[in-house]
Amino acid sequence: MIVRNLTDLENTERDVRAETWRSRRLLLADDKMGFSLHDTVLYAGTETTMEYQNHFEAVYCIEGKATIENHATGEVHEITPGVMYALDQHDRHIVRVIEDFRVVCAFNPPCTGAETHDENGVYPLLTVD
């Protein structure tokens, strides 16, 4: 059984920060669950373009407000607490944050924790032994 407290992850290698977001990785590939689980905050007033070519991601909003734009279709959806979106087609998307936006994200295959977005917003596919 794995039990982790979010506050115990602060300022560890599982607490990853970038210019527009902070992600605390509750489960990673080395936990051998088949997915990774992240508690992520995207900051108000920011815009982040992402495209997970190597992962599927499901995102569940628990706080805040943002919009997500499907880059291919131009469709824009408002995301507020209780709303989930899933990037089931490796969708290139833009998240525009209106209020600090806290989400729980699941990735398949699982992230290792060492991934960083490249210039196109893509995570590389990393594995653990």
C-alpha cells in the first residue's frame, strides 16, 4: 500500500515547478501503478501550450477557473471545479488560466518525474528500469 501526504512532497524531487505551473507528483512510474498522479496548480494570468504526444492525460479540476482550447479545432471549453477533460487524441491544447487553477492529473504511461516540456509543450517518453 502506498500512502502519501501532499505536504510531505513539498521541496522534494516530486515537487516540480515551471514558469506557469507547479506539480506535485503523488505517484510516478517507479511506484509501478501503471499511471502517474499529479496535483498541479497553474497560475492565474498564464497561458500554457501543451501536446502530450507520448502520453494520455486526464485532468480533473478541484479549484479555480481556466479555459482549454483545442488547437486543431479552435473549440474552447471553460473548466471549473467538478469538470474533467481527457486528452484522448494526444490533443495539442492551450490552457488559459483565469484564477489559480488546481487540478489532479493522471498520465498513462506514467511519468518518471524527470520530464520537462520541450519547445512544443511535449513530454518525452521516459521509462524506469
